[in-house]
Amino acid sequence: SSRSFNFGAYHRLETIYSWMDTLVAQYPNLVSKQEIGRSYENRPMYVLKFSTGGNKRPAIWIDTGIHSREWVSPATGLWTANKIATDYGKDTSLTSLLNTMDIYMLLLTNPDGYAYTHSKDRMWRKTRSENPGSRCRGVDPNRNWDAGFAGPGASKNPCSDSYHGPSAHSEIEVKNVVNLIKSHGNFKSFISIHAYSQLLMYPYGYSCKNVAHQPELDSVGRAAVQKLTSLYGTQYKVGSICKIIYQASGGSIDWSYDVGIKYSFAFELRDTGRYGFILPANQILPTATETWLALKHIMEYVRDHPY
Amino acid sequence: ERVFIGDQVIRVNAETEEQIQLLQALEMQEEGELDFWLHPVSTELPVDIRVPRSSFSFVTEYLNAHNIPYSVLINNLQELLDEEKAEMMQNEMKER
């Protein structure tokens, strides 16, 4: 059962998919699993939908694992999904949120890459699609969105880890998410979870210009990080992608913001031990619990500020 | 499976804009097969580079020649990956 699952460990794709079924079985009135499409190598892509009823209610999107080697990201997603299910009905604030909004979680956004990091190359970051005319495979799925596509901060070289791909949404994994978000039409927040280096970012990455809602996003982000830091003292920086890391085009939260999802954020989770992508499993629970405080703050803010 | 025996991850704390540019030039070179975990963008942010064992002397000579300070974060990446794998297997056994 979900109760005996070890959230403080890293798991293979099959184990994660199987765990999703146990969560759905345990909370059938709250959690459902939807296949949103297949990956390049034909693996199913599942979202967990947390809903107390209604159709296409205002919704919050959370994805983890778009870069396959960032293992703590889906591990945090699993813990978070379980937290949402177990706290519904007990935590007043979360309960009120779920009584008016839905939460969608995509725990393995890049399933082929994730499987590849477990079997062939732990350091793999991209998708596994073939690039015609090149010996190198894969596209950086966070440079492939239709938001300043192929602009600064993305590579046109298929061998690069930041290769943007032949065209926007060329990667089926990206296209599947785009299709779901567009066909749903009522997402109010889009949160993408990466690792590592302790940042909470908002758009843009493709431009260093401030977005129209910069003051509000900055204020929400700072308040969220304050809560995150309160647990273990983990220090985060807050700002636009371009201003606190570097200009990077074709990113997911730039796309979501530009299609009208105002509350678009990206996390870079912790690495307090300086392990980078090899964050030890004993750091998963502290990472997830502190991240939850920030996530919850953002979600509550979204609930309380309809637009 | 690809193995990372002897691969190191180094952290470079660039102190000047010129050093950032030198690191960016290093990143453009393909022969070292360097894997930049954190890219050189500003003196305020560290730069983490996974350096294959075969490229270690080339990289350290480059950094030393330009007086760019660095420290070793991970001495042998494969050791950490072996620990990670062993821990995963242990957990899988327990769950079964």
C-alpha cells in the first residue's frame, strides 16, 4: 500500500507507476490517473489528478522530472502527491483548496530519459529522440517549448545538453503536456520542479525584460521561500530565470505564462550537501518537506487570487 | 552501463568577468567532453563541472594557467553512484 512505500528512496519508473495505482486505489474519490500520451519510446505518461468533483475547474499544474538526471525532483513529487492525498480532509487549507480547484501532477515528465538514467547513463538529461543526421540523441525538453524558441540560451547542436530540437513542441513529451493544458483551458498556475541549486524562478528566461506581473510574482515567490527556509534554513534565491541564472529560451514556464497562466514558477531544489544530481536518498524527505511549504503557499495564493 | 570511474566534479568560483569568459570558452570546447552541471554566467554563482578522468589534467592545467580557483566537490563520481545503486537495491529488497 501507499503507507508502506519508502518515500525516502529513489525508485525505478515501473515502481513509480505501480505506486500511482496504489494511491488511486487508496483515495478513489480524490485521486485519478490519466494517460496523457506516450513518450518517444512508447512509455505511457500519466498525470495524477486530485479533484473533489466538477469538470475543468480552475487547476494547478505541477510537473517533476523533465530533466531525467535530476532524481530528487520526481522523488519530491511522489512525496508531495502522497501528502496531498493524506492531508485532504485533515488540513483545512488544503481541503478548501481542493474543494474549489484541481491539482494535476506529472511525476515523470521525461519517462524515457528517466529509464535511461537507471539503465545506461545516470547523467542523461534530455529526451531519447533520434536526431536525423546526427550521432547524438535527445532534445532538452526545457528548451523545446514555443516561447522564444531557438533564441539565446539554447543550442542548435544536437550533441549539446541544451539542444532545442528541430521545432517547438517537436518532443512528444512536451506536446502531450501542451495538448492537455490547452484542451483543459482553465489552469491558473504552472509549476515545474527541477534540481539543483536552490532557486525559485518566474518568467522570463527567453528575455531579460520584466513580465507584466513581475512585482506580484516576486512577492509571492519571496513569501513562499520564506516558508521553505523556515524549516531547515535552506537558502533560496528568487527572481526571473534570466536575471538569477541566465537567459534560456524555450522553457516551460515562459510558455505557460505566455498562454495566460499567470502564476508560473520553476523550482531548483536543494543541494545543501553539494552533491548536485547525486543528492543522497536521505535528503529526499527534508527536500520534499521544505518544498511543500513553498508549494502550499503558492497554491493557497492562487486559490485566494482568482483571475 | 556507462561508468564514471575517476570522474570528478569540480566547483569553480570565478572572481572576475574575464574568468567567466575563459570558462565559457572552456565550455565551448568539445574535446574534453566536459559536462557543465552549472554554467558559467556570473561571478555570483558557482560553476560545477563534471570532468571525465581522461580530461582532468587538461582542465586543471587550463584553470591553473589562468589563475582560476576551483575545489573538488566529488572526487570519484562512480563511488557515489555505486552507493546510490546499492541503496536502491537494498530498498527494493525491503519492499518486496
